[in-house]
Amino acid sequence: MKLKISFPDERVKSPILSEIIIKTGVLVSIVSSHIDSTGGEIIIEVIDKYYEVIKNEFEARGVTVTLLDTLICRDESECVDCGACISVCPSKVFSFADDWSLAMDMQKCVKCGLCIDMCPHQALSIEGANCE
């Protein structure tokens, strides 16, 4: 399961992730990260059964944890396979198939929402509105 870890600026220089991995023994995969002097965000992936343990450890250290459990959905009737989403996706979720139709690999998605903002036909949405 994917989690977004948000660090306030005063916690950026602390080795929080390392401490948690050592303390819990839970393997953590870093999917993406952006950290600077003003704060930071890391998207991590952990095995589902360790979610509560990891969440509690981060929160105990003053870090915000958000479960990324929503899906990006595509309305097939609106999508024109233009590929605008391909250019903005940092995780390479979108690609063209051999027949030039749009393909999606949701396992790579970090739910940043850039594709939703970019789509000229509003064919992409967060789970709910256009999901079937």
C-alpha cells in the first residue's frame, strides 16, 4: 500500500525514515520523494499488514501520513487517446499501446493528480465520479 509522508521543515534533517526501518524491521520502498529546506514529501510503499505500525511510528515523530488508496479513473467515452497525461506523469503510468490507444499501469501511480489537471477532455478523475 502506498503512503504519502509529509515532513515539516523542522523535521527535514532528522533521519526519521531510517529510524523507523531499523526500529520496526519493516521493508519500505521509496516510490518518489521531494525534500528541501521548506519541508518534503515522500511516497513510500509498504506491505499492507504493516500500515498501522508504520503510520504510528511516523506520526509519533511529528510527520503526517496519508494513505493513497484512491484510484485515478478514466472515462473511456471521453478519452481521445491524445496522450497529454503521458507528458506530465512523473511515474510513467500512461503510455501508448501498439495500436496507439492509451494504456495505464495503475501499480505505478502515486496519485499526484497531474494527469487529471492536464486532460483536455476531463476523462480522468479521482475514484468515484467516473469510475466503474
